[in-house]
Amino acid sequence: MGEQLAFYALSALILGCAVIVITAPSAVYAILFLVLDFLFVAGLYVVLHAQFVAVIQVLVYAGGIVILYLFVVMLVNLKRPPEAQRDRRRRSRLGVALSAVVLVEFAAIALYGYVAPEAGPAGGGLSFSNVERVGWLLYTDYLVPFELASMLLLVAMIGAIVLARREL
Amino acid sequence: MIDLIVIPLLQIVFVLTGVLIVVMYLVLLERKIQAWVQVRFGPMRVGPHGILQPVADVLKLFVKEDITPVKADKWIYTAAPIIVLVPALIAFAVIPFGSSVSLFGKKISLAIADVNVGLLYIVAVASLGVYGIILGGWSSNSKYPLLASLRASAQLVSYEVAVTLTFVSVILSAGTLSMVGIVNAQYNSGVWFLFVQPVAFVIYMIGGLAETNRSPFDLPEAESELVGGFHTEYSGMRFALFFLAEYTNMIIVSSVATTLFFGGWLPPFPNLKALAFLYYVPSWIWFTLKTFLILYLFLWIRATLPRYRYDQLMRVGWKVLIPLALANIVVTGVVKVLLGR
């Protein structure tokens, strides 16, 4: 009961903040509500007993990535939207396409939820702590995607350094 | 009901009041120690040997005029000091101040919450404090605060990496992320992790100085270049909140160092039979003693070392501390595998 209440309250807050993010008049306010949104998502993870994911959510998204957004917005003065975004037709076409993609994704997830069997608790018994279970899964079942993702990040890092260096 | 709500609430009130009082007197301690280093007396007028100086300071800050610059962004200007202080305070939730005490027949743990991701929780919460600094500088709509806040946030983001990497090697040694678990691991291994991970401790302390904007890394508030730092435009209680946050962060860094490297609430050489009498001293006294020793180190360094230049700061962070911390992780992992534990 309490868990459900928390879940719905948090979901409402997440959606509310997300709406404010896209309607906020100033980019800095939008980013602040994005941070708040990420914090509520972390709260949702805590309700689902995924403390590790919650903490990583705060650390990586709220504490890392969005700070870089804030840097960009503060240093690049965004008083007026650029010309390309003021074209109404182009914006609405893009919006329709994006929302169609999201809708298809939602439908796929719902369909999968009906078809796929109920997933048991990962990693067997409850003797593992949260972190150990995540680590175990990453290095057994999801080893290849995990290593591929780390390679991708490494390439991105090197790419950023190469781009930032003036003389090479 | 009592276990679920009343006791945690009392713990929270107790810890918050304790922290605020410690912060008040930490400021006095800093002034006194700096004075003694420079062969002065320090504050002497309010109370005997200036012992009531913090009370006078707080009263002054309360009655000072609270100014908001006309061109400031009002909401963010108001929110920034709060955003700085709140993460600093809620990080105390997972710090174990002692093993446990018995009060009125109830066994009360001296950590408010023993979360199994305790150490990561502190890292995550600490990473949020940067927002207050950036926003405080930006919303003042004034050039010195903006420059200072950019410096501060670049510094915090850089040194966060090195500090978090030292945590990884400590976690490898302890085998757990829980703060209580890390202290217990030190009990089981018989020595403080200071002797197991000396390199990590040195990197952590340097990173801790930089993360709290303390001298010799106090570039964000370098008076001679930036007037007063990111809080130049703030006055009265809002300035006090920034000030409070800085000292609270110092206490956090010291208590985390105590927990990770100095055995938390354990007496020295916790497994030695000959030193078992040390257990008669309550655990929280050991914790407080160690934390204050590290705080003293902070103040001592401030009184001794001159300020770094900005390029030196960045070079030390990225080219020395981070590679060293990474090498330390690799060595820790290899040794752990070779020892077969």
C-alpha cells in the first residue's frame, strides 16, 4: 500500500517536472527541473529496492551530465531560439515523428510485458547485496554489451580530446 | 512505531544540532589556530579567551541586511545557498559516529542509516553541491561571482574523479560499500586502512582539500583576484548558509576519512589483546577525536601553505592524482588476487 502510494506520487512528480522542463521560459530553469526530475527518478528506484541504481542515477545524471548542460547554457546565452527552430512546420513534423517512435516503444514494452514470463529476482537468492548482484550480472549474462559500451565510451573520450586539441 | 519514526527523528535532530554547534566552534578554532601559528592571540574580547565569539558572529549574521542585487535572478539567487547546504547536511545520514549505545534499555545504532551503498551515497550527494555554487555565481549577474563559480565547479568536477577513484581501492580492500561494513572490515583485518592504502589516503586528503575549496586550493574565493568568490553578492544569512556549507563539507570529508582510513569508531590496533582496555573509551569519543585530528590538519595546512595557481591545480588533479589513483586501484586488485582473498 505504502509502496504503491509512493510509486504513484513519485510518478506524478516525475511527469510534472518533465512537463515543466519543456515549457519553462528560461533554459536554466528547464535544466534545474531536469535535475529535480532525475532526483525523483532516483526516488522511484529506491521504492523498487534498487538502491545502487538510484545512487548511480544521482551520481551520473544529476551530479555529472546535467552540470555540463548547465555550463553550456550559462556560457552560451540562449535568449532567442535559433532560426531553424522557429520554423513551425518543421518543428511539428519532428514532434509527430518523435512521438510516434515513443508510442511504438511504449506499445512494444506493454506487449513484451504480456508475452514474456514473469522475471524472477536476478542472481538467485537474496543473500547477495544489491551491488554484488548488479556486478555479477554485468560480468556474466551481459558481459559483451557491457564491454562494448565501455569501448564506445573510450572512443568518445578519445574523440573529445582529439577535437579539443588545436594542434595535433 | 517508536523504532521506525521517533528514534530516527531524534537521531536526525541530534546530529544536525551537533553539526551546527561543531561548525560554529570550528570557525573559532580556525581563527585561534591561525592566530597561534602567526604568534597572535586571535579573538579574545567576547567571553574568556573569545569562547563566546561564535555566538556573537551568528547574532551579527542574523541581523545583517539581506541584499538581493536588482539584476539577480531572484528565485535561483535564493535557492543557491540552500542547494549548497542541503547535500552537505544529508550526507551525514550514512556516517557511523560509533558502534551503538544503550539508552533506556534500547540498543541504538549511532549511524542514522546503514545503507548498503553508503559510500556511493556520499559521493552522489556531494556531487549535487556543485549546483549551488554554479547557480549562486550565475544568478548574482555579476562578473566576479560568475568567474569564481566557473573556477569552483571546474575544480570540484576534476577532483571528484580522483577522490572517487580512491574510494574504489578502499572498497576493493573492504569488499563492501556500507560505511559500517568498511569499519568492520578494518576490525577483521586488524589494522586501519591507512596502513593498507596509504597512497589512497594521501590522494583523498589532497582531493578533500580541493573539494572543500580549502587552502591551498581556495582559488574559487581568492580574495586578491575575485573579491570574495562566488558568494560576493551575498550578505546576511544567505552568506552564512554558504559559510556553513563549507565547514559542514570539511566535517564530512574528515568523518569519511576517519571511517575509511582511521578505523571509524575503533580504537588503535583493534585486534590487539594488550590494548583491549582502550575499548572502555566510548566508541563515539574515538570517532570524534580522530575527526578533529583531521580537521586540525585542514586548519594547519591553511595556516602553512600558499595558494596554488589555477594551471598548477588542474595539472596536479588530472596528470598526477588521477593516474596515481588508477594505478593504486590496479595494484590493489593484483595484490588481492595474488593473496587469494
